[in-house]
Amino acid sequence: MYGVDSPGAAAVGGAGELEGPMSDSPGPLAFPRKWTLRPVDNESAGKLSRELNVPPLVGRLLAQRGIQNPGEARIFLDAPLAGLHDPFLMKGMEQAVSHLVERVGSRRPIGVYGDYDVDGISATALLCRFFTQVGVRVPYYIPNRLDEGYGLHRQGLEKLKEAGCDTVVTVDCGISAHAAAMEAERMGVRLIITDHHRPPDELPHSVAVLNPRRRGCEYPFRGLSGVGVAFKLITALRRRLHEGGFTAPLPNLKQHLDLVALGTVADVVPLRDENHIFVRHGLGILSPPEVAEGGFETLDRRKAGIRALQAAANLKAQTLNVGHISFSIAPRLNAAGRVGEASLGVELLIADDEGEARARAEVLEEWNRQRQNLQHQAWEEAMAIMGSSQVEAGDEAIVLASDKWHPGVVGIVAAKLAEEYHQPAVLIHLKDGVGKGSVRSASGLHVYEALERCSDLLLQFGGHKGAAGLKVAEREVDAFRGRFREVIRGMRKSGADERELMLDARVDFSDMDVPLLEQLEGMAPFGEENPRPVFCASRVEVVGSAGSVGREGEHLKLNLRQFRDEREAIGFGMGALLEEPERLRGKLDVAFSPGLNRWRGNTRIQLELRAMRPAGG
């Protein structure tokens, strides 16, 4: 592998990771104001249940997630690779593949220019592995998060040109890089841009632009991540090489769905359509081998770097889920770009030597510890500001600025503030008269649209509904703070505030048996736009004494009974309720996600609590 050296560290916005329980569901709400049943088309739900021969509750859940057609539902439940769309339906794919076929045939080096988050790192590793497997040298470049910031820059293009590349493929970036594209043309570098961010009206000059969201593109699914678009590119390229009689062995692309799953989950794109298929299969590759009867292990399909990363993180789960990526694997890969060298994340994912992989994983683990320390410092300082006179009661949004915070952790801290105060949060790192900030949403408010209404006060911004980044002159921070709060206030008044607990159905504990929960598992992986089901059971009471588990007792552990049926339950992050025992007395309504706890051949039902309230509240 041929990496192009780049310093590493932190940036304008970018997606931040969360830390919490190893669960596919969001955190607990404890005592939310409003509980709301998701609407459902009962006729569609009944039809799906009958034609798929699944329980009515499964039919209801499918219909609530917008799945109306039994054929679409079957693909969703089975997640077959045959359900992936033809990559040549994506606009620009023919031009991109034709150019790359010629480059591969002549064995000329192909450069890859990636981003420093998990989506960009995994996409870069994916292309590096593919092109190496077909006999092409692959120099790659990841920009410096602190000094260069997000996107395509001349410095990286020059490095790739010096490494012998006259063709460069961007991954997870480049869709708005008009100036850099012109620089590339002057250098004699041909660009193929692959990206998934919102495209501008006018696209940069290049050989081809691959983005399912671009105008005029009829690709059936617009929700791909950056690594998802990169995977569609190599799928198309592999097909064309095969059709052209390429003599070298072509790689089986199934082996790289682990990389696709990493970037897809970490970038919080919808786990629907192709993303659902990618992550279902990718999690299977990321999981350790199973021990079959007789003590024989199944084949370990994990890459050396993944094994080393899981070992360094002490991640021992037998079957990985979305939560393990979000809360354990992704933060460690993100730490490379936040406080270290982002290219080390690529090096880890392309490593085949076990010793090299272990050494790189240990460095990432140390960087992650540094990231946690910097995050803790920033959190303490942010909370001190929240307790000062700078923040007024009744503010509609949190906007804090400081020159003390490490820019690599402002996104994480903004996310924690948004969760803590149920308000959109903006954290801005100030340096040399310019602020670079991260924005995180709360209550379903669309923060990208909020920034659009503040654009005259900003130097730069980008992102999506739940998270965004911005650059602002220090002298404009106060004006931006006032405008942003005003915009959020207007959004709330217009009904955009979704501060409520959404429930999928009312159920009884007697409904929650093992066969049904095994059917519900077939809807996994859960995540964005495919939330883990949340049910409500009424007139429940705590049996015996509630207790706590976890570090410092942060999780609530208790047994619940409804009529004659008893279930054990755990409330992640709800341990503080033990200090208010009156809230656990009497008849309760409980909101929960059911699951199966499998251990040493035994299977039992366990409820993950989402919220509680007095019965009939």
C-alpha cells in the first residue's frame, strides 16, 4: 500500500460519535412530556402480515416504516445481496468506469482522496484494497482536519500528482470543490468525484461525478453514505473488467462489506434499502467466529485490523450490532482524525499483517484515550459556561464559543449538550479571529435549514438535519448566536419541535414471547429511519427491589410484572431513578424495546427501558 503522508488532527463540523450502552436504540428518556403512537395504515399492515405470513405486529412495524409492498418487505426482511440496485443506474457511472478500466488495464497508479471521518476512512480503505487486488498501485491522501479542514484541497492533489497519479478518485468529499477541481485540471489530474453530500446546482469540472442526490440522477436510492457510493463504483468497475476479459483474478466484493457497514453506520445515514443490506451482511463479517457443536469454530472473516481494533477495545461481543460500531469501533477510528493521524485509520483497515495491525490498533487506542480526556475538559468548561450569566433561562438553543477547546471534540460535546438540555447545540472553537464549530440537533429540529437562515453571518457551513459544521468570523459570533436562537424559536412555534416519545404499539407482556422476538430480530439492523421498535405496556409494577449495574451504578436493573407475567428489564443511563424511589412505586406505564439475551445456550427475554410514567399519565 502506498499512502501519501499527511499530518492529522481536527475540523469544521463533521459527524461526531456518541458513547453509551452497546445498543441499537437511542438513550433513555426517563419521564418525557408526551407519548405518541406512530400512525399506521391498518389495511397495509394487515396485507403485509397475511402475504408474508408474519405476526400482525411485524406487519404493523413494516407499514409504519413506509414499506407497503410485500416484495419490498421481503427484501427488507431477508436482505439478499440480489436486492442491490444496478450501479450503472447512477448518473456518471459509465464515464467513471470507462476511464478507470483504461487506467487499470495500463496499470497506471490511481490516487484516492478521502475524508478524515469513519465514512471517508473506510471508503479510502475500500478503494485501496480493491485497486491493489487488481494490480494497481494506490497512493491515498487524507487532509489534515485542523490545518486543512474538510474537503478537496490543492495540497493533497499535489501530493498525489507527485506520487505518479494523473487520475484521482475522491471519496466522501469533492461535490462542491470547484476551485480544487480547476487546480486539478491545471495540474493535469483527472478527477472522478464520489460523494453523498447535498450537491450544488453547478457541479465541479471532472471526468464524472457520482452522487445519487445530484440533479437528473435516477438511481433508486438516494441515502447512500460515502463508502456506499464508493462500493457502487467498484461493483460497476468489477463487472466491466469481468466483461472485458480482465486476466488477473477479480476480488469477491462480499469480503469488503465490513468496510461498507462501518462507514454507513458511523455516518448515520438511513438504514433502509441498500444500506440495510450492506449493514446486515457487514455485521456478519465484523463479528467473531461462532463456536459450533463439537467446539469447532466457524471461519473468522474479520480483517486483521478489525480483529486488532476489537481486541484493543476489549470488545468481546459474539454478535456485533449497530451499537458496537457507533459506540466502540467508530470512536476509535474517528480519534485518528481528531487528535492524531487520520491516515493511520486507513493503514489499520488495509493491514494484513497481524503484528502491524496490533501496533496500529494500540496507537488508535491511545489516541482515543487522549480524545476522551480532551472531551472531558471541554465538557467541564462548557458546563461552567452553562452555569454562568452568559446563558439566559429560556434560551431556545445553546451557542458557546471558546479558544480553550480542542477542535477535534467540539462535535461530541455539542451532541452531549443537545442531549442533556434537549436543545440544539453549537460549540465553536476560536482561533486567529475565526471560529470553527459543530452543530447538533435536538427534538427533530433541522439544523442545516437553521444555518441556511443564518448564512449571511457565516463564512462556510454544511451538513444535514441532525448535524452540521460551520465557520464564522469571531466578530460575528454574538450576532450568529442571536439569529440562530431566533430561527430555532420560529421552528418550534411552527410545529417542527418533535420533543416526544414515539411508540410503535401498545402491547402486553404476554405478547412478548421468544418466537415473536426472533421475528422482530429479522428487521435488524436498527438505526436511522429504521428505529428499534419501542412498545408501551400499561399497569406494570416493580417486583422486589430495584438495583443498579455498571460503572458508578449508572444503569437501572429491575423486574417488572404485568398481571401474571414477569419480565426482567434494564434502563441504560437510568440509575439515578434509584434516588427517587417514589417514581418506581405503584402502577406504571413503561416504554421499552424487547430483546433476547443469549448466554451459554440459554435464551431469555429482557426489556430495555426507554421511559416510565405513572399509569394513565
